[in-house]
Amino acid sequence: MVSRRPERAQAFARRAAEESEVEVRAVGTVEEAVRERDVVVVATNSPVPVLDAGWIAPGTHVTTLDSSRSHATKSPPPRWTTHTSS
């Protein structure tokens, strides 16, 4: 769990862990939150990419929640960037 406001991330992680009985912890960066995870949920209204596809391991399940886009949009643009090595 990561947020622009660390205190909110910590409070949410504590509450989510108690309610779900699943380990949830706040971390400092998006990269740290998504690297080597089995499941990634991206919930943002950011107009810019928030993560790099290179941080996501093959086989990771990624779900995105984006309330800022119209439901009429069939396939909203992803909230991550891709990179290539030269």
C-alpha cells in the first residue's frame, strides 16, 4: 500500500489488515509496492502514469480501478509506462 500521504497509507494498511485478516503494509514507493507481488490493485485518479510495467513480474494479476474515466470508454489508457532496454 502506498499513498502520497504516508500517514494515510499506514492507517489504511492497518484497517485493511484488521478487516481482511490479510497482511497489508504501507511502503514508501509505488515500485516497492508492486515488485515481486502476485496481485496488484491500482486505484488512482492520477492523470499521469503511476507505475512502470517493468516493475510488474510475469504472471502478476493486475486490476485497475479508475473513477476518473467515463464508463462509456471501452478501454481506458493504462496507468503505467513501458520501457525497452537498448
